[in-house]
Amino acid sequence: NRLKEPKFYFNAATSFSKLHNAVRIMSINKTTVLEFPVCFIANFSRQFNKDKDDVLLHPNFGIGIKLLDKERGFRYNTYQRKAIKIELERAALSEELRVLYVAMTRAKEKLFLITSLKDPAAKLAALAERIINNGVIPPNAVRTSGSFSDWLLLCVLSKRQNDILYASKDDIKDLLSRDLDVCKMDFVDLVAEDGFSGDKNANIQKENFDSTKLGINNVDDNLLNLMKQRFSYTYKMQNLCTIPTKVTVTDIVAGKNNKYLDFSRSPDFSAGNNITPTQLGTAMHTFLQFADFDSARKNLSKEMDRLISKGYLQEELSQKLNWRNIQRFLDSDLVTRILKSTLVKKEYEFSIRMPINEYTGDLSAPYQNENIILQGSIDCAFIEDNEWVIVDYKTDKFKSLDEIKNKYSKQLKLYSMALRKCTCTSVKQTVLYLFHTGEQIVLLE
């Protein structure tokens, strides 16, 4: 609103002067012509970008392309592309060396280089193996290094080459902690005992944090309390973070929360040529989806051949199906009702918004108005007396009817809710059809 007021002007921005007593955070390229009494260069372990595309271009060497073997589906590298890649990496590393030189020459009095290593002892031991006699760093060691940190550590290790020649992996770290002629190296372990944790999801700041363990003295208590407050912030909707935003009806019925994968059953390709029950169940549902019930009722074999010729079914799987159970289903009054219907939907897929408590059932009031996405597929639904009848096919064997009702009643309730929302038409009845017995179980009347 102030911008709309007549004769309103912004005050000129305060220019920054070298006389200001302040900390400046800048990129390395911005400091090219500047100098400072003390400089901190962070993220020295940043990895160089050495990823290259399949097609490389160079002003002198031209183009380098990977060759494609269409028969085998492989891509092969070529000598020309390898040469171009080496030259491009050499130019990129030259630029990284220039940036490193600029960064290390900005400090007048003190220069702090900060790097982070997951396993310092192992990293130092690996770098020490690259150094040859008399502390010489071979060009290949420079070219294959992945960060500024590797380059600087190679230089430090070359100064201690005589000491580390016969040293163990753990001793190398202690040897480098001794003062050198031009620099000093300190190792700080950021572990849970010192107030920090390696787990990125953990609370990294603890109440008993002791700053002196990191070599920091005269800490501003107000600043430290402010940092504790900000680092201990908890998202107000934290309870929703563990709940998936999209679930399927099968997940809800099975009680899955998508956190774990089940590897207890061998994958299909390890079962040899044997046809699994899952494959048979899938083949049965495929037949029920694409079959013309009227034609199949009259001549099941002819209709099965039609589905095979159309590519819906494999001949081997079709022969393994229980044709007697299929014929019993086709002769049932349920199929007669389906054939009389004016609208039949098979494998009807839906995606709706569902109240989150339908999935969890135990969330408190602030979260009850939230929704998640529910997806599923209804085996068959048909209109009868201007209302929907939902049919769910079951090819599994069950011990009792009570077991079936308890297991699938919630599934059919969710189907009913979804079909009502998608079509604005009420549901008259939900039916479970059991192929092994030919029974029809009505769960909603």
C-alpha cells in the first residue's frame, strides 16, 4: 500500500564498506580481487562433477558417441569418446585448480580449510598409497582425485611420507595431527556424545552440548539458545509424515503401511516352468475381464480361443484354469443378472479422496479433516433397479465363511463408498463370488 502513496520513496540501500566489522559470506568467484584477515573455506569435500553424457563435444577433437548394439541392448564406449572425456576432465580440473588457488590466496593472516570425511583413517590410508618415493605426487593421483580435500590431503601426506611409510591406518591420522611447518591439522569427531548425531533425522542439538569439546570458547549464550530453539523445531503436522498420501484398497485390507517389503516368497522367475497360484489367479481375472459372458456360456472353448488369439491369455495358462468352476459361474444366476443389466463395468478403476481416519482410525481432532488418496479396481459392477451391484471374485480357498466375511467386508465397504462418490449412484448390494465352491456371499443388502 505504501507504494501506492504519492511521493513515497524508498531509502537508498546502505553500501558495504571494508571498514564494517562484519562477517561476509561469499562464493569463491566473488572474492577474486578481495583480501581478508581471516578466511574460512567450507565444504572442501565437495565432489567434482565428472558425470558425462553419451555424446561428448570438443572444439578440437570433434564428437564422441557411444555405440549402440540394438540386438543386445548395450552401449559401448569408443576410443574417440574416451579421448574427448579425458580432455574435458583435464580442462575441468584445471578450472577447479584455478578456483582453489583463488580461494587459498584471499587470507592475509589465517586460513581455515574445513572438510568432512566419513572415515578419516580409511581415506587418509587410501590417499597415502598414491604417493610414490620421495614424497612425489604422481599426475594420475591428481587427475583421479575427487575433491579439493583430496588434493590438500595428498600434499600434507607427502610431507609426512617418511613417517607414514610403515604406519598403520589408524596411526596415519595421529601423525597428521602433529604440527607441520606451514599448517596445523585438527580432527573433530562429530558424534552423539558431543551433542551431535550422524543420523540426519535425529535432533542434532542436545541440552548437554559442550562447545569446548569442539575447541570453541566464549560462546554467546543467547545465540546458542536461539540455535537450540531453531534446531529443535518440530513440524506441527509431524504425525502425518508417516502416513502415505496415496493408498490402495488392498493395502488397507491387508493392514500394510508401505514401510516394509515382503521377500519371504521367491519371485516368479525363480520358480522354473511351474505355474504359480498367483499366475493362475491373474489369468482367471483376465478371463473374467475380457470374456463375453453370453458367448462363453454357450461355448466356453470357443470364447477361450478368441481371448488367446487376441493376446489376452496365454494358451498354457488357459489350459491350467479350472474350466468346470468357470462354467459353473457362467451358468449361475449372478451371470444372468449381469447379462440383463443395462450397464456393466469390469475392472473399474477409481481414485478418490478419503478421510484420513478411514485409514488410521486413531488420529486426534486437528488431523481429522485431512484426506488421502484411495485407489482401487472393482472386479465387476452392474446396474440393477437403478442401483449398483458390486461383485468381487475370489479364487482362493478359505477355511470358513466367517473368515471370508471378516477379511473382505471392509474391502467391499470401500468399494461401495468409492463407486457412490464416482457415479453419484447408490449401491444396492455387494457380492463375493467364491470360485472353489460356487457360493455367493452377500455382505451389503
